[in-house]
Amino acid sequence: MQANVLTKRRLNSGLFAAAVILLALGAMVLTEFDPAEGLASIPAALLWGITNFYPDAASFEKLPDILPKLAETLLMSIAAAVSGGVFALAFAVAGSKTTGINPFFQAICRAIATVFRNIDVAVWTMILLFSFGQTPITGYFALFFGAFGFLTRAFMETIDEVSSSSVEALRATGAGYLPIVFQSVLPACIAQMISWLLFMIETSIRSATLVGILTGSGIGYAFNLYYKSLNYGAASLVVLTIAAAILLIEALSNYVRRAVI
């Protein structure tokens, strides 16, 4: 019996691998991608990057212009993630199977979270460009919608996993809805929710660069400006400042996680 199960699993794995390979080959044919040509171009690309894409002495004169743009991007990303987390918490409590008021509201909250979570931040940016144009508010709302969708789903799963047993115990004692939420659910979930929020802040900062290129704001706009003007030294300095900021935020996030979890 066990041998038949193992054979079936191997057959399914082989069929799945074959399907992936056929899909990849079909994509190469449709896009006219030549793997050999792509591999052959790697040395030339690396050589160009080494010889052109690095900050020189002149590019550091642009640093006073780059740092305010970086600060704008960081603050916008943090604000979007935190405000998205606040709204996500309300929707997660209403949509959770543990704390949901009724199945109708649970289904609505879960459907809203699914829509917002499955639309990429770049797509939100392009949609919002029609309404707000190339302004920082467009980038803020795009990051806000992305954070809201992801955190709503993450908070729902956290509530369902962490607090189900304690909620059932409080309901058995006759506790009301609000005491259950504020005295049992949130205290049990707050550490994991903070961890998800910190992860979302890191993700928003990474996404904000692309959003800035589309909206003409923040550090993404600075990179796009320098790159299109062939000022590769300043463009590479922008990339290095973004990388340094992301590493710093990640280090701070890890410190906070260790402190609260």
C-alpha cells in the first residue's frame, strides 16, 4: 500500500515537472527568447555595470538632493503601512471566523481583502494615476491599498490561529463581544501582528521605489531622473542609499521583533 502511494506521488511530481518544463518552453517560443544568447550577454552586462554603474566623486554632490527624497519615500512608506494596518485590524476582526459578527460580514470582509491583496502595488499606482496624477498622494494610496489587503489577510489568519480557544472559553462564561476582542483577542495576537506590520513596512519601502518612478515622486523619481539623463554615477548612488536604508530598517525591525515576541 505504501509503495503504491510513493509511486503515485512520484508520478504526480514527474507530471508536474513536465508541465512546468513545457510551460517554460512554450513561453520561450512565444516571446522568442534565446537562452544561449541571454547567457552570452551576461559577461558584457557585468562589464558595463562595473565600468559605468558606480558612484564617482561628482555624484556625491547630488547627495543633499537625494537624501530628502529618500526621507520622503521612507516616511510615505511607513505612513501607508501603519494606516493600512489600522484599517486592516478592523476588517480582520470583523472578517475572522473567530471574532466575526456574522457570516455575511465575514464574507464581505474576506472578499474585500482578497481583491486588495491580489492587485499589485504597481497596478494600483497605474489605476490611481488616472484620478490623482503624478503626485505623492498617488504613491501613498497605492502603498496603502497594498498594505491593507496583505495585512487584513495576515491579521485574520493570526486571529484564527492564536485566539480561538481563549475566545471559546470567554464565550462560555458569558463575556460580551468587546471584552472578548480587547481583553483576549488583541493581547494574544498583538506580538504577531506587530511582526506582520514591520514586515509590511519593509515591503512598502521596497515597493515605494518603483511607485516613485511611476508617480514622479520620492527616491524613485530621483533614480529615474539621473538614469535617463545618463548620470549613472548619481543613479548608482541612489541605489546604494536605498539599499542602505532597507538594511537599516530591516535591522531595526528585527530588533523590535526580538523585543516584543
